[in-house]
Amino acid sequence: MARILVIEDNAANMKLAVFLLEQAGHEVFQASDAEEGIRLAREQHPALILMDVQLPGMDGLAATRLLKGDAITRDIKIVALTAFAMRGDREKIEAAGCDGYIAKPIRYQEFLQVVGDAVARAGVALAAT
Ligand code: MN
């Protein structure tokens, strides 16, 4: 069980992600844009952020760079939620500082596995400090 922040502007994707995470026993925080997400990340310090890449205003990769550049939030694992699964996007996502990505549409098994791996890595990082 972990504290997980979902930053996603699409209501259907948010609903599905929250449902799957809560079913898996996680505590979930929700933001529909980057600004609100960054505020919640600083305030709640979740173990993991699921970050939609395409957001209104500041996009998810800019938000990731900001969070990874801030001492308060840089140890939070960030997994990108991306609709594009094209060659080159993976590099862009990694260059922004993301710890992994999930391609949309969300497939339950892959989603829960990537989240589980990221939460495990967050736990290891936490235990090492
Ligand atoms: Mn979006």
C-alpha cells in the first residue's frame, strides 16, 4: 500500500486509474492539471506520481522536470501516462526524468505491474535514506 498522486485531465482515465489503485489498496490523491499536481506533490509527498503527458497549460514532462529539480519532490517516483507510443517518445519521457511510463489506453495488468514495480523501487529508495 502506498500514497499515489494521479495527475490526469481526462475524467474517464482518472476514474479508471483511481479505481484500480484503490482496489489494490493504495491511498490516492487526484489533480487535473500540473499546477494542482505540483502543489499536492509538495504537500502530500506521495511515493509515486502517475503523470499524464498531455495536460492543459503546463504539460506532464515540464511538470516532471520541475518536480525532479526540486529537493522537496525529486525522490518521488514518476511514471508517465502517455497516449503516444511512438519511437522517440520513450527517450523524451526518460530525458524529462520519468522513472517509467504506461501507454494509454490503460490495460489493467500492465498498469498494476508498472505501479507495483515503481512502488517497490520507491520503498527501497526510502529504506536506503
Ligand atoms: Mn491528458
